[in-house]
Amino acid sequence: RLIQLDLPISEAYSLESVGKHSFAIEIGPQPCGVLRADIFNIAKEALDLTMEWIQKFNSGSTFEGDAVEAYNMAKSVDYPRDPTTGELTAVIHPQLQDNDFKLLQPGDPIFLSFSGETVKHDGEELYPFFVNECAYYEKKIAFHLARKITLAIPSISVTRD
């Protein structure tokens, strides 16, 4: 899946933000310190295909334009928290967990409070991603929400001076 992050450089927080064209491949879910064969093979295939494309491009191949489905980040959502202590008061609802990039509609459950109450989504139809990622706890992000868009990819080839 392609995620488009339209962030000003002052808010950029990851390695791809230092590159000229801001490109990264992120594969997951992958717990820290764990090497899973299925995730490793997906990452290797993505890297191999990227290198193959670069070699073809540098050899003068022309790539025809097309359209690609992408997700444009709309906003981040924090966990419900105690207003005094800042501690979490809910977890990701089981119906949302492991359902990244599946349409989230108003009224769909998003959190389950520690007292058993369901917190429902009250915004527009959006697509959640990076749901319950441990790396985002410290950033106070339970998940991100995105709009599905279609990007036009122009025809591309090497131009030589």
C-alpha cells in the first residue's frame, strides 16, 4: 500500500524525510527483535523489485503512466486518557485491531475502555492504519486515519543532456 504523508519538513520524523524524493519501504507488522520469514520475504521482494525498476530506468526504459490507489493521511488519533494522570483508559477495540486499511465508518467501535464501555468513531468515513503500533505509544498515537485517493502516475524515462 502507498501512504502519502503531506508533512512540512519541520514535522517530518522519519528517515525518508532526508531524501530528495522522500521514499521509504516499510514492512510489517514486525515486532521489535523478531525475524519472521514471511515478513522478511515480503521485504526482500519489495527491495528486489525496486532495484530491478531502478536498473531498468537507468538503462533507458520508458515506463507508461498509470493510476495507483493511495492513502493520504488525514489525522492521528490518541488513546482515551485520564485527564489528570495522562494514563490510558482504553485499548483498541477488538473489531479495529488487525484491520488496517479497512473502511472505518461513523459508529464503528474504535476503543474498549477498561470499564467495558465501547468508544465509537464519530467522524467521517476514513481508513485506519498503523493501528496499535507499539512505536507510537510514546507519540500518543493509537492509529492514523487516511482518505483513499487515486494518484495519476505520469510516463517516465531518463532524459539525457
